[in-house]
Amino acid sequence: MGVNSRVAFQEEVAEAGLPVARGLGRHLGLSGRLFLLTVAFVALIEVLIYVPTVANYRRMWLSDRIAAAQVAALVLDAAPDQHVSEGLAQRLLSGVGARAIAVKGNGTRRLLADETIPDSVSDLIDLREVDWIESIRGVVGTLFLDSPHPVRVVGHGRDGFDLVEILIDRTPLHDAVAAFAIRLALSSLAIAAAVAALIFFVLQHTIVRPVRRLVHNITDFADKPESIDGVIVPSRRTDEIGHAEIALSRMQTTLARDLREKRRLAGLGLSVSKINHELRNLLTTAQLLSDRLEGVADPIVQRVAPRLVATLDRAIRFCEETLAYGRATERTPSRRLVSLAPIVAEQADLSGRERESNILIREICPGDLQVFVDPEQFSRALANIVRNAVQALAPQGAGHETQARPDPTITIAATRAGSQGNGATTILVSDNGPGLPARAREHLFSPFRGSSRSGGTGLGLAIASELIEANGGTLSLDETPAGTCFRIVLPDQAAA
């Protein structure tokens, strides 16, 4: 992703009101954050292991001193009169690293020391009790507390001794524990760095790089969404990232195809609108001229003129409906409770049946029935459906031989079901015409594709469906043995 694309993307995110990363996190990216988190977690685990390990080393070091003191006690016990020379005592104490050794067993207590025993000690360590919290506290005291007094250590005895005590200086203990702590810290850091690097590179290869590839592809595709070259090529991964790549590829392919199609349709629609506008003006002029032909007494003209007028009427309606559909989208409905009966009653005047006065329009609607709609939009929608029925019942044109239908009738029946606020009003618009062919049923509510008659635009039902859906209702076609029946369902205000 280039710098300009990244900056533009961040500006779009900020304009959308989404949070934008600030400070260090903004520059690190996913890789840097992953590395820092990996190091932090590994370091935390090392710390949790480090302190108990140092405490255990301190305990083992003191246990070794106690074991050495046990051996020295055995030498003392084997000596004649349990007395050794000053040189031997010095060597025994030096081997243990203690200033004094005391053992207790068989009711007696023996002491081996090379100097006067001090009156106080800086710390008492009892190895007979295993207390890890106390051991950790002891590590802290050994490393950071400074005292001139020695340390007293008590441990279990063996070979006839109940317990063994030694008195040691703090310095050897401090130096040994400090040296081990430093070695352990260095090795822990090396292990943490190695583990963090290994985890980082594994996650970088398996997660971060594929995610970065997805992000780059989405950003590049956003710049040219109509280009098929920007569609991501899915890898062979079978995990979630692989599924995301497949889904993204399908989405981009569909979106690119739809955008190209919509762009072509938009250009075509603009051209058609211009052509229709000019054609409507030409047809209007031709209609005015054709009206004059009705006054000509010539029999041939009298026979041809009605067909010519009817053809021009259909052509003009086609242009008007196409231009109306191509204009801006419908306004947001201003829905309110209105009486349905007046809207149904006016459909007889809006149906366009002036030339087909023999068509009967029946209205079955309770006077107190109210619906939650925009009255102007719903009236237009209902008029389109009724006008579609009138055209279905009308003859196919002057001079065309058709079998007469007895009493062509359109019925508009409205009923309500359900409790107040949780019900719906159903309006059935039916006719006893020839019905709809299968070709028209397939794309009934699609513009320019749902017409069932010659010269029709297929826009009436598409506009009606759009207006009814905008008012929270649904428009569908019922299956009937004869004729055609459209069902409109309008939910109540609370259910809408």
C-alpha cells in the first residue's frame, strides 16, 4: 500500500468517525505489536519461573552446607573423646564453609567452632520446613539486605543425629545466589528472545503476512473496484484466512461485475432518457396531426385513424413511463394513519379506462378501515396495479379479432386481521382477465422485463412494488385458477 493510499484510507476512517491509532501503536503496525506482545508474555512467564528457581537454588546451596556439616559431625563423633585437634577442626569448618557446627542426637549436643560464637545472627533459616513464600522472601533478604552478623541454618540430621545447625557468613551465600541469579537471568533472556523470535516469525508467516495481503488487496480494490485485475487470487490455505480469501474473491468478482454492468446501464439509461425525451415530443406532434384525421370522411382514413391514434398513445405512454422511472428515487414516505376507502374509491378515475367503459371496478372496503401509509405514494402504487388490470382486460387493438369476455371486472377488496397494533391489512386486486403468461411471471416486478403485452414497458408493477415496500408493505402475486390476483399486505403502525 503506497503512502498516498494509506493516508487517504486513514482520512476516510477518520471521516467515518472510527478510532484511529495514535502514538507508537500507529507506527508499529500488526507485526510490531505482535512482537512486543510475544516478548512481554514470554518475559512474564520467565519472571514467574525465575524467582522460585533462584529460591530453590538458595535452598539447595544451604542443604549442601548442611550435608557437609553432617560429614564433619561424623568425624567429630568418631574422634577419641569426641575431640579433634585445632588444625583438623579448622579444616573441617573450612570444608563446610561455616564458622561453627552444632549437632544434636542421643540426648547430647556437640559443637565445633574455631572462634567465639556471636550473640546474634542476621537471619534464621530452617530447612526442615518447606515454605515457598518464606523462601522467596529469604532470596530478597540474601540479595539486598546487608548485615555484619552471620546466618544460622538448621537442617535435618541423619546417622544418629536429630538436627544439624551451622553458622555461616552472609557473603558466600550472597555471592553464590547472586551469581546464579545472573546466570539464570542471562539464560532466561536468551531463551525468551529465542522463543519470542520463533513465535514471531511463525505468526508473521502464517497470520500477519496473509492478513496484510488481504488489507493491501482490499485497499487496492477500493481504488479500482471495477477492475477484474484487482480481484484477490485465493491461496490453498484451508483455515479461516483461506476461507476469507475465497469469500473476498467471490465478493470482489460479483461487485466488479455488478459495477461494470451498472456503469453500462447508467450510460445506456442516460442515452435512452435523451432519446425518449425527443421521441415523446415527436410523438406528441404526430398525435396532434393524427387527431385531425378523425374528421376526414375518407373510409380508409376512418378505418386506419383509430389504430394510428391507439399506437401513438401507447408510444407516448411508453416514453412517459420510461422517463418517470429514470428520474431520481422516490422521496422518503410521510406515513400516517389514513382512511383506505377514499383511496380505493378514486381508483376508478385513475385507472385509465376511458376507452374501455365496459370494464367494471368493484370496491369492497370497510369505511372505518385505516392503514399506516403515505397516501399519495400508496394511491400511485394501487393505481399502477389497477391500470395494469385494465390493460389486461382491454382488447388487443382495433380490428383485432378477440373472443368477447363476459362482464370484464376488477375487484379491489380490503380486509384486516390481527389485534390492534399487531395486525395487518390485506388488499386483493383481482380481475377475470386472461391471466399472466409464464414469461411475465418470471420477472413480474423487474423493470422493463415484466410486461405481458405488446407495447408495454413493464414499469407499472415495478414502480408499485417499490412504493409499497417503501411504505413497509409487500406486493405479491397469488396463484388463481383464472384471471390475475395481486396481494398487498400493510402491517399496522406498531408492527411496521
